[in-house]
Amino acid sequence: MNTSLAIKNRSLHDQVVSRVRDLIIEGVLEPGSRIDEAHLIEELGVSRTPFREALRTLAAEGLLIVRPSKGSVVRKWTPDEVYSMLEVLGHLEKLAGELACQRATDAEIAELIDLHERMMGHYQSTDRLVYYKLNQEFHGRLTGLSKNDSLIEMQRILQARLKRIRYIGSQKKENWAGAVTDHEVMIEALKQRDGAALGAAMQSHLVNTWDRVKDSI
């Protein structure tokens, strides 16, 4: 058994989901590929029931397609689908940035700035997966500061579907550096509570994401 993958606490559904999700994000499980359930169950050290429950959760996130009696496959998005999702997400996060500057408390903004600084630490140490996870948390928490439940839910759905796509956007050193520059602009606007500037920076970041990933889809 691969001890680097094995689940230590077999009762934790979210741990199984997290491990399989990471395999999808990192491309170990490639888009369009069929899930080898028997192999992964052995590698992760879990039973069939929690594993299949995890697959259903990932299917709900849009990362897998569960086919009755035919097994599950890693979802493969077309370039048009990716572009359309990024386009919508850009508008959602633009609105989130504007509202966050109006509605967030000073303490909430300070916490988000701290999260950004932790991201930058992992950028400096080139720990891409940890940086990526903090980046996902950053976007989710910033949207949460909009205090708009409908906006938060729509952003969460699209962000989940784009997990693998967003990860490949930082494969090239120059692309990762560009994304970091985008985040520095966001943070400066957030510090100033400049909603228009933050909203524009958020939307521009998603436009730039398309430019970074379009040749890799």
C-alpha cells in the first residue's frame, strides 16, 4: 500500500473526498479518465462505501461524472465551457469585491490580509499545492465578505468546478508570478476599501486566468 496516500482515520468522509480531489487537481487522475475504484480503494486504505460516497460528493462539485453500472470518470471541460465559467465567475467576484469593501469588518479584512501573507510565504517556497488551496480559500472567504448568500452559493459552485483548471494556471513560473501580482493589487484595494478597484482587480484576475490556461485545456 502507498502509505503517502493511505487514510489514517477511515471514518472521515471529508478526508477521502480531499485526497481524491487532490489527485484530480494535480492531474494524477486525468480529465476524461475512468476511476479505477479497486486500485484507489486499496491505495487509500478505505472500504468501498465511504469511497463511493466520496465520489458522489465530487460529482456534486462537478469534478466527476458518475455513470450507473459504468463507473465514474473525471470530468473534462471543453474550452468553451471553461471560458464561459470564468466569464461568469469574473462578474460574480467583481460584485463580491465591491460588496466586501462596503460590508466587511476591519477584523475580517485583517484576517483576509493574513491569509494572503500566508499564501505569499508558500509562493516563496514554491509549494504550489498548498498555495493553491490557500488561494481557493482566499477567493471563497473574500466572496463570503459580500454577506450575500446567493452570490456566495453561485461563486462556490463555479469555483468547485474550476479547481483543476485554476491549478494548471500556475504551472508555468511566469503565470504563477502573474497571478501573484494580481493578488497584490487586490490586497492593496482591499486595504483601502476601494470597492471599484477591488472589483476590477477580481474580474481582471479571472480574465488573466483564461489567458494562462487556454492553451492547456
